[in-house]
Amino acid sequence: MDLQDAKASRERQASAPDADVGGIAVDRLRSIIERIERLEEERKALAGDIKDIFAEAKSAGFDVKVLRQVISLRKKEPAEVEEQETLLDLYRRALGM
């Protein structure tokens, strides 16, 4: 493909927004990429909000490390938590702790 053909191909793609390039639907691809980018920005903002809340908790005298553990435990099923606590107790006793 020479320079003129490449230029003509780009012009056709620009004038036909639903054009396929190499079997890829350009508009669909662009839409997916833009949605992912928006969600990544939202995730970044949420991470900042969470960081601020942990800072607030720390300034109120809470142990942030323990708060993270509590949050992790709340995500698990009660049976799973009980099993982990039982194993932890067993390991502590085995080590004389």
C-alpha cells in the first residue's frame, strides 16, 4: 500500500464511523476503551476517598491495620472465618504461644 492508498484508507475510516479495520469494529472498540478509562478514573477517585476515611479513622484513634482485617473478615463466610480462627488457635498452641 503506497502513501496515497494509506491516506485514502484513513479518510474512508474517518468518514465511515462504523468502519471495520482488520475485522475490528472501530466504534465498538472506542466505546469499550472509553468506558474502561472512565471506570479507572472512578476507581482512582474511590481509592482516594477510602484513603481519606482510613486517615480519619486513624486520627480518631482506630488502628488502621486492624480495621483492614475486620473489613477482610466481613467479606468472608462465617464458616470460613471460624475455620481460619480454629487453625490459627491450633498453630498458636503448637508453637506454645
